[in-house]
Amino acid sequence: MKATIARKAVAFFTLVGFASFIVIHVYGDYPKVGLLANNPHYFQMNQMQELKASLLRRNLASLISPSPPPTASSSRIYRATAYGADPTGKTDSTEALLNAISGAFNASNNGDLMQGITNLGGAEVYLEGGYYMISRPLRLPASGGGNLLIHGGSLKASNTFPGDQYLIELSASSSTYSYEYITLRDLLLDSNYRGGGISVINSLRTSIDNCYITHFTTNGILIRGGHETYIRNSFLGQHITAGGDPGEKGFSGTAINIVGNDNAVTDVVIFSAAIGIMVAGEANTLTGVHCYNKATGWGGTGIYLRLPGLTQTRIVNCYLDYTGIVAEDPVQLLISNTFFLGDGFILLKSIKGVIKGVNIVDNMFSGSGTGLDIVQLDQSKGPFKTIDGVVIDRNSINQMKLRATVARSVKEGNGSSWVIDFNNVLLFPNLIKHVQYSLSTPGSGSFPNHALRNISGNRIVVESDRPVQASVHVTVDQSPISNG
């Protein structure tokens, strides 16, 4: 077949070249100027041009003809309506959609991804823009698989949907991975106040992209175990609102619940829930998240880090809107370039009294002038005892009270003792690990001997051997890491 096409191509281009030569020869002997419609040479030239054009159209059509459309048996697109699903949402489409998913999982084997996970070859379950009612979860087959896309439509839980389950479930049947590279995209999921939206259990490299998840009572998205579930460009809210909802005090549920490692939430809006994002796993990243769920004043939390001693979470470029962040015994936590509006603050909660490697830097806080601290301690279960490498600095505040682990001040006066109290700024009580100071005198004459005498109670005492007019500049730091 390929040899035949090649021979056709050679013959075609030879003929076109010959035709072009004749046309060029005519142009060469008889210039365009003076040619008339009844001139025989003009007629001959037109004939040759028409022959060339017809040969070009015919041969190109034979050489570059489109492939025939795939037959139903060869297509990897499994359309919901082809399996009997009702795109109007008037009748139950559970069985039809499960059959469509089952069909995708029965696609020809294209080898393995992770060992034991069949590559489904990019099969698609296409909801065709329909609105489907389901009465039980769309649970992916227990046999497992990967390289699958479910997209393009809406799902709504029926009034009999189980209240403790999810509209779409990736639920591994054992401790081994069952799913890899599953993509859920362009979906609206309405839990109808009957359970949750998406459950991803012990799965690898799952993408939840451009989804709108609402009316959940448990979790909008639950991630448990596995690795690298990425949630991006999505919107989650228990109730559909745009802020200032009169029922905000009653918001419940959690929009995103992460009980696993190495996941990322990027460019996501959470517009109503009691907790925006709950994290109980290590090495997770939250970027560009906007939380305006239940306000802190009503008992809500934007981001809750609940893994005492193993936090390892990065929160960067987020927007906490009238809500804040809670971290239990944080270890290796970064909160940076984030905006806190409406008295939103960061609460560091002692569970076993450990806080290490925490960086809260370069954030903006804007409040209502009630005097709330931007960073607060909850030591109701006991004080923080192990405090190492905690850096809280370079934060911008507006009508809130600054708290930091680094502070600077200057004291001027005539005397032999200068006392500077940093309790109004330093976060931890009675904890200064490093002091740097300078003493300067405006007059001439002998310079006094001076020394740092005391740093207890977050108060610095500098003394000189004789009274003198001087300025004392002091920088204190609670953050240096101790040896070991």
C-alpha cells in the first residue's frame, strides 16, 4: 500500500512539473501584455492551468484522504447516553453510568503502569454535558486500572443516596495501589446533602481538575493514603453562596480532607464549609487557595493542619478571607505570601509541646482594629516546651497586632541602665535566644564600658559603668535552632 502511494506521488509531481513547464514556456514566448480573450495562445494557457488545478485536487484527495472514523468497537470514548443514561436527570442513571465505566475498564490491555495496574490507554467516559441522577456511588471497578478520563457533565445524588458515601469513589480493595493516572475533569457534583463528592483511596497520580462540588455533608473531596492527588482550578462549597450568607453560622462539613502524603491543592476556591481544608498527612502543598468558608468568629477554620509533629506542609500565595489557619505541634511548616483578611490569624496549637522549623514570613494581615494578634498560641493542653527554628518575621499588618520571633527597638536616655521590654511583640513568653545591641553616645570624651546584663522575661537590660547620654539599639531573636 505504501509503495503504491509512493508511485502515485512520483507520477503526480512529474505530471505537475511538466504542466508547469508548458505554462512557463507559453509565458516566456508570449508575455501577458497584449493577450486577448480570443487569442489562441491565451486559450491554450487557460487550458493548461485548468488541467494542473484538476490534477492537483484529484491527487491530493487520493494521497491525503482522512482516515475513516473509528468504529464503535475501536473507539475509546464511552458515551453515557449510549449505555442508556438519562441526561435530563429525571430517571436513575446509576446502572448505565456504571456500565459505561465498566466498559472503559474492559478496554484492551495496553500494558501496565504501576505493577498490577492495567493501562486503559486513555479511555474516556464522556457524560456529554448531561445532568444525571444516581442513587449509589459510581465506584470504579475493584480490578483497578489507570490512564482513564471521566469528564464533561453533572451528577446529582438522589434522595435515597447513602449519606456516608461519595458520588465518585476510587476505593482500593486492599493496601496495594489499584488506580493510577485517573482524571476527573469538567464535572459538577451535587451531593444533595447526602454524603460527599469524591473519594480517592490509596490511589496514585489522580487529577481532579475544573470541578464544582457542592451540597456535601461530610467531605467535598476525601483523599486517604496513596500519593500525588492533585486538585486544581476547582470550586467547593456546602451551600452555594458568594459570601455574607445568613446561614453561615450553620455551615458544616469539610471541603477537602487530606489524610495522605505528597498531594497538592492549587487555585481552588472554598466558599462554604466548616473547615476549608483539613490536612493530616505529610509533604502536602497548598497554593493559590481562597477560603471564605465559615468565618473564625463563627467557629470555622480555613486550613487545619492536624498531624502533630509531622506537618511538613507548605501554604503559599493563599487568601484566608475572614478565616484562618490552625496548626497542631507544627514541624517544618511554611506559610508565606498569604493574605489574611477580616481578623484572620494563625493559631499554633500545643498538643505535646513541640514546634520546630516553622517559617511564617512575608504575609499580609488586615483586620478590623480589635487588637487581635496575627499569630496566637493555644497552650490549653500544655505549653510549648521544644521550640526550635521558629521564624515569624517580615509580616505586614493593618489594624491588627504584630507578633513575631524577631524584634527590634531603640531606647534613648541619660543614665547607666537601659531596659527594653519586647513582650508586646515576641510570640513566646520568656524566650530570647539571641541578642545583638549597640550603644552610641553623642558627645566627645571617654566612652563608657557597657554590657548586656539580663534577657529574662523577654526584657533586655544593658548597663554602663557610669551615667551617660546614650542610644541603645537592640535586635532580639527567638528563632535560632539549638544544637542537636
